[in-house]
Amino acid sequence: MKHPEEYAKSAEESLQQAKDHSTEETREARLTEAAVWAQLAQAAATVYAADQQRASERP
């Protein structure tokens, strides 16, 4: 799994690409892609936080 920041960066790149494209279809596709990357970033952050919590609880 990638680090959460990598997914967030991909989401930002997709948003920028959506701004740069002139056709509505391409823009919508990039916005959908950005939403998926953002969801992956959130999931990765949740897993990362849980892993950090478990690591701090170990003796």
C-alpha cells in the first residue's frame, strides 16, 4: 500500500488535469478519478493510523 500522501498527490494531479481539459467528458472522468484517489488516500490514512496505534501499544 502506498503512503497516504501519495494517494492525495494523485488526487491533486487529477483535479489539475480536470481543470486543464476543455471537454466535459474528460473533465468529468478526471473528477471521478480524483474522487477515487481521495477515497484511497483516506483509506490509506486510516490503515496507517491504525498501524501506528498498534505499534505504539506494543511493549
